[in-house]
Amino acid sequence: MKKNPIRYLGLVGLLGLLGLITGNIGYFGFFGYFGFFGLARHSDDEMLRHNLGRAGLNAFIVSLLGFPALIIASSFFESTDALLKFFATFYANLFVVQILTFVISFNIYEKRGNM
């Protein structure tokens, strides 16, 4: 039985240790990637790959809607300092929303079980 290669995304979670070394709490978000180790017990099959593709499409659509919204919203700022803070915050939040969209969609598709 083939192992699921998606489980190796859990190794990205090790980047969260940089938060302990550097003191930058922004790195702690990478610990969320350890959840992909939960896919280690799933075998690699066509339905799993289909569900991963569908969940990835949902996350991609979130980015297609989010990034133009970021550009439009950033045009309303006159202060450079406020613009940079807003841009960094919005970008980080959009990244979190993309990951959550992928994970929640994938779990729903896996529980539903149909294609």
C-alpha cells in the first residue's frame, strides 16, 4: 500500500521552532502544519487526491478574491506606516484563511465520501 506523500507537509511545522529562537511570534503559525501528519495513516488513493484537489481549488479561490481586495483596500491609506501595518496584517490573515479553507474543505470532503 502506498503511503500518502501529503503527510510530508507536516515537516514545514518545524519552521515554528524559529519563533522560539528568534522571538518572532509570527513563526508559531507554522506549528499548524503538524496537522498534516494526521494523513500518515491514510493510504494514497484516487479519492484522496481528488479531495485534495477540490480543497486546494477552494483555497485558491480564496486567494483570488483576497489579494485584489488587499490591493483595493490598501489604496485608501495615505500614511506609509499605516499602509505597511495594514498590508502585513491583511496578508498574514489571508494566509491563515487559505490554510483553514483548505483544511476545513478537505475534512468535509473526506467525511462526505462521495465524488
